[in-house]
Amino acid sequence: MADLLERLRAVVAAEHVVAGDAAGDDYARDESLTVAPTTPAAVVRPGTTAEVAAVLRVAAEQRVPVTARGSATGLSGAAVPRPDGIVVSFERMASILEVDTENHVAVVQPGVTLASLDEATAAAGLVYPVYPGEYSASLGGNVGTNAGGMRAVKYGVTRHQVLGLEAVLATGEVIRTGGKFVKATTGYDLTQLVVGSEGTLALVTEATLRLYPRAAHTATVLAPFSALDQVTAAVPRIVGSGIGPMILEYIDKVTMAAITGNVGLDLGVPAEIKESAPAYLVVVMENAHADRLEEDVLRLSEHLVELGALDIFVLPPSAGARLIDAREKAFWVAKAAGADDIVDIVVPRASVADFMAKVAELAATHSAWIPGCGHAGDGNVHLSVYQPDPEQRYKVMRGLFEAGMALGGAISGEHGVGRAKKRYFLELEDPVKVDLMRRIKAAFDPHGILNPGILFDERSET
């Protein structure tokens, strides 16, 4: 240990290399509900790509595990380190290197937060559209998990916005992929291999991100329905209407009461509708022109009435913004209420009703309570699982994942596998695909030092 710290301090200034316990508890955890915090052997805070490369060369020579850390807002345990490992924290590499208004791109270091990028792009009349619900999240973490969020129905997820990367391999070699262009057919797409790899293939030190013109006007429409299957049936119709919503969310009755109560928000929904509406659809529209937005909201409202909405509420701007903010805080509300686990399963959006029927069946079978909400526009279902018995909870979780995959979906829509869902991933995913992923991992990281235990069992990485 003393030798490792000495080697690290030789390549990064001594004040930026800290032995595990001295670094404090924050580096031991992320926001996962089920992955226990682990204090690493050391925390290193590099300031340059060259320092990251030097740290990885030391780690490779001594076969020391390395875990990258941004803001640690992840929900799957991918930022929880090994006790014998190094945390590479990117808090010092938090500069926006460029906002290119001609090419509509931003070039950022991994420690840049969504909040700081949003402030910088707003000044240029542009926007980075991925918002996974926590503006303190870092762009490096978003790239690592392929973060999504409510705006994915219009803009897609992180991988659709990452045009290029600078990354350091486990050997300490530095590569650049992609660039300020939107298409290329030159060999394998290494950018997209790294996006979503949860720190297991390389450490990202710079990202080139696609930007869009920032719409001047938005409107939030709230539509209560008398049945959840009416909500899920309405979603494909709305997406196919050509209206082009920016956000299309479903929220069940219990979750709506919890999230609005958490922030003290009264949406003006009459008591009789609250009683008869087990589910809500929330639609946010945006446009550069106020008159066109008004026309779109009118068309949307007509569609919703035809699709069976009990009523239509076009929320005042402040209430609409507060509702979206409250929805994004749903995880914190569930955590405070004692949720035992969470899922972010994704299914084809037309299959959400079938999936939710299976959710109800599993809840009844295993005496669990499973409320939730979700990105209805892209089929990403977020559920909180309340079942304290580990054996029963495992059956619930596996059943949920099996049901989602049977409908053509995937275990994780945006949080990643990490440590929290690794067991289910290895049990349920096609073993041929898993073996191919292991071989890709070995090509990028021959000694298995980058985030071992994430995605695969560690014995499979050596």
C-alpha cells in the first residue's frame, strides 16, 4: 500500500492522492439502494489526461483495480469501488473546453455537471437535451451509464448525443474517437462501445456532445385517465400523431400523490377526478414560436380527449416546471419511504400495458408493493419495490426482468447494470452475448483492472 501511494504521488501532486479512510465516506458509495459502501485503498484526483494515463499505468503494473467517479449519482452501484482499489475522481477535470455554436457541439471534461453545461449552453441559445433527473450528475458518469431521462422520447439518450471521446485505456494509452461530425463509416465505432460501458473499458477524459437550438416556449399538459391501460394505449397514438412531445410520462396515482406532496404542489385537480384516476399522462411540448406551441397544445388536447382522458389541464408555467421537477425527485421520495429496490426496465412502448399487468401479478404473488412511473414515450418503466424479505424480493425482481425481456425489452433502460443488477443480467441474458462482451472487455482491459465486478463476475475477467 505504501508503495502504491508513493507511485501515485509521483505522477499526481501529493495533495491529490489520499489513503482510503482519510478521503471520507463519500468516495465509498453511489446512490444504489442495495450495494453496500466500500472504502477504497486510495483516492486519486488527476487534473489532466496525462495524469489519468500515468495513474492507469501504475495500476496496470501493480494489477490494482480502478473505479472512475464523477458525482456518484448513479443508482446501480457502478461507482462503488473495491477495497483494494483506486478511485479516480474527476472533480478537478470539470472544464467546459468549448461551446462551438457553428457546429452545435460542446467539448467537456468528465467532471462537468449537467447544471454547469446547461448554464453555458443557455448563454449561446443552445441546449444539451439529456436530463436524467439530477443536474449535479457529471457528463462522464452520464457517458458511462448511457443516461437517459424524460426527454428521450424526442432527443434520445446519451449515446445519441456523444459524437466523440478522448479516453484512456487500461494500459495508459490515450485514444480519440469520433469528432465534430455526425456520421462516419471508418471502422468500428469505438465511441459507442465506450458509451454505456460503466467504466469497464476505458476512462473518458473528454467528450464531444451534440447541441440543439433551445426552444423559447414550453407547455405542460396533465391528463388523468380512469385506467392505466388507457394511458399506455394513448402513448403510441400521441407519438404517431406528429405533434412531437418533448416529454411523455405516465405517473400512477400513488406516486403522483407522493411526489406532489413532497414539494407541496397543488395542481388544481378536483377531488372527484383524483379519486377516479389511477394514472396520469404528463406531456410537455416545446416550440420556438408561441403561436405554434398553442396550436400543438390544442391538437394534443383534442387527441387526449378522444383517447379517453377524464379531463385536460394545461398547467401554468410555474406549476408545469414544478411538476417535472417533482417527477424527477421520485427516486428520493421512494428512498425516503423505505423502498427496498428499484427497477428501470425498458420494453417496447406498445407493450407497457402487458408489462404492468405482469407487475400487478408479481406484486400479489409475492406480497410486494410496486408503485411507479415511467418514460411512457420510450417504454422505460421505473418502479419502486417494497418487499423487505430478500428471498421474496429476489423472486419479484427476477420476475420483473423476465417479464420485460419476454416482451422484447431489457433489464436496464438507463441506470446501467453495475453491481446491483449483475446477478439478473448474468442469469437472464443470452450467454453468447455475455461471452462476446467478456472478450471485448479483455481486448480493452487485458488485466481486468477497470471496474472489476461490474457486469461480470471477477473470476471471468482474469
